[in-house]
Amino acid sequence: QVQLVESGGGLVQPGGSLRLSCAASGSIGSIDVMGWYRQAPGKQREAVAHIRREGTINYADSVKGRFTISRDNAKKTVYLQMNSLKPEDTAVYYCNMKGWIAQDYWGQGTQVTVSS
């Protein structure tokens, strides 16, 4: 059984930083895309950042220049470094991993709150 476990969320002041981690366990096999999504109260889940195995990275316009996604294939882990956080970044952040043959896995979510 595949499990994605996120960590690193919490409460931070505007302008602060947090680093999210998401590690996969179980027989997940080779992973193509690793990514992060977020869902704020009353809003739809949105994509934040994705990184493909071959290195292509995409960011949502709202986080470009502030967030950095990276991955460690050997550890089956994806990271999201979040700097210059704003109150509008407050959301539950979910990691997602996609395999080569329609595998699609989600983490349970970690709360990020940006508030003074």
C-alpha cells in the first residue's frame, strides 16, 4: 500500500519561510511527476508547483520567485521551500505523485497558516 506523508506545515508570520516535505512509502515504483497543490477555505484546490523526473519544473504565477520545488528520487521525497510567505498562501497543502502508468497518489495534507 502506497502512502505519502507530508510534514513541515505550521504557523508563520508574513515574510517568513517554511519547508514542506513529502515522502512516499510502499511499492510506489518509479515516479514521473511530483507536485504540490493547495486548497484555501472556500476555494478549489489549485496546483502550486510540479517537477518531472527529467527536471522540468512549473510554478503557479502566484508563487514564482518565492517557492522552490525539489525532489530526491532515491528517497522518493519531494520538497517545497516557501519564502516570503503572504497571508494569501494560507491553505492546506497536498503533495501528489504520478507514476508512468496512470498511478496517482495524494498525501493527507498539511496546514500552512500565514498570519501575524
